[in-house]
Amino acid sequence: MTKQVLILLYGGRSAEREVSVLSAESVIFAVNYAKFVVHTFFITQAGDFIKTQSFTETPQVGTKLMTNATSGASDFVSPASIYEKDAVVFPILHGPMGEDGSIQGFLEILRMPYVGPSITSASVTMDKIMAKHVFESVHVPQVPYVALTDLSEIDQKIAEVNDKLSYPVFVKPANMGSSVGISKVETTADLPSAINEAIKFDNRILIEQGVNAREIEVAILGNSDVSSTLPGEVVKDVAFYDYQSKYIDNQITMAIPAEIPDETIAKMREFAEIAYRAVAGTGLSRCDFFMTPDNQLYLNEINAIPGFTQFSMYPLLWENMGLTYGDLIEKLVGLAIAAFDSRESKLQS
């Protein structure tokens, strides 16, 4: 039997590249090597491609993927060198240049199947402000917000926040994930510095109403035929679930499944599937909700390429539904091939 070639792209140019490396390292251990051969490519912060390891069997315990620290300029290759006939690409890349449609467009030019969102769904879900417009159009509830899209209007937008929202508020770069650049703001005096922090990562800023809520997440899988999981809950040991606590300090635990009333679970899964279809989702996504003490739901965001370590919420939610990590990877590869075939058929018609 001919094995399927799976190409992992990891690292990347965004501030979330550390998460990408951890996710890719988890995948190389979970793959069923009776069915797959894995080739890996590291993308540096500067955007250079480096051909790293290949695997035909499960790596030895402790194996690490190569990064900038273990490779040099002599290892650089042309980005197009990732091309291999009939191979499927798994771009485990988070944030800008990873899940914003950039790499997806590149892979479509190469005519390669790839796991995850299309150009459209990647770009829409990556931009939190654009995503809010889409969610509004299909009547999925969201917390009140103010969008800052012109940096010459900072003073006016601060006035709008003070008029429309109440503190605390959360200030977020529109095009960043994994809680990078996000600040919790308790008073109007602290708002300018939080905006300046967010501007380090993007010129489009989202300012959202803070709510007293639990953080609940639902995993989505599919192309036109969409499936969702029972929800899981982020249980925090810190007041604000930021990048440091999320990935570095490991100050969180997860409750899977979350203890939520059945009718609320049904509504949450319905909203997740509606939102996923509205952004033309393909492959996978994680839908993140706020749930207030009176069981009101607000969709926070869709994460089109969620963290994919063996301890990440997305694979754990599917494991709770009976789909193992290895089988989940195989399912995603099948969805990637189906999405590719569909795109190609439209171009050839």
C-alpha cells in the first residue's frame, strides 16, 4: 500500500510561532505511520523556508523538530520546494501569515491539498472585526464592541467606548490569536496604553465589553457536512487567560465535557455550526463562547487553526467524542483532499 505523504509547515512569522512548533511536534508522534510518511518544513520569523526532518515511523521519545536554534542559512530552500505530487499539506501556522489566507493562497497556487480553512474562511476568521460583521449577519450573539480601524480616530473611539461600553473592557489586535497583544482595561485612564500595546501587532483594534462569564469551547469538523462536539470549559487559575498563562505558565485546566444545561449545549452547538458555515469553514475550527451565570451565550471568536498539541482543547474535545488524535489527523487529511477536489472541479468546469 502506498503511503500518503503529509507535509507539516510549522513555525511562521507571527508571535504565535512557539505554539506552532509545539503543535507540530505533537502531530509527528500521533500520526499513523502505517498510512503516512511525514515531511516537515520550518518557516523562520523572517519568512525563510527550511527543510527539516522526515519521518517514516514514530520518532523516538524526546524528538524535537528543528527550529532557528538548530539550523542555519545553508538549510534554506525555495518555498516551492515543498511541492510533492499527491502530498497533503498541514499548515500548523497560527496568526498572521499562517491562518489569515496567506499560506492558503500560496498552497492553492501550488495546487496542493491542505488541511484547514480556505482563503476566504481564513481571512474572515482571522480578522476579529470582519468576523463580527459576518456573525451579526446570521444573528449569532456577541458582546458589545467598538472597532478602531483608523488610528487617527483614537480619541473619538475612546469617547465611544466610554459612551457605549462599561468597564472592564478588553482591547485586542484584530488580526492576532492565542491572546497575543490583548489587555484587560479597568479604567478609561488605562485605555490608551492598552491600545498602544495592541497596535504593536495590528493597526485594526477591537475593544469589547467585558462580561462575567465562563469560557466554553466547541470543536467543529467538516466541509459541507459539519459536525460539532460537546463543549469543553477553560478553567482558569488566573484572572485573565492571556498568552503567558495559556502556553508558558500552564495555569489552566480544562473540563471536558463542560457542566452545562442540555438546552444551552444544544444552542451553543447550533450557533457554532451556523457561524462556521457563515464564514465558509472547511476542515476544522474551534468556536469560543462566553456563557454568563444566567446561561446567556456570546460567540467570542472562531479559531480556524486552533492549537493542536495533545493537550490542546480541540483534539481533546474530539477525543471525548470518541475520535482519537491519530484518527482526527486522518479525518482532516481526507477533508483536505475533498476540499481540493471540489476547488479543482470548479476551475475545470
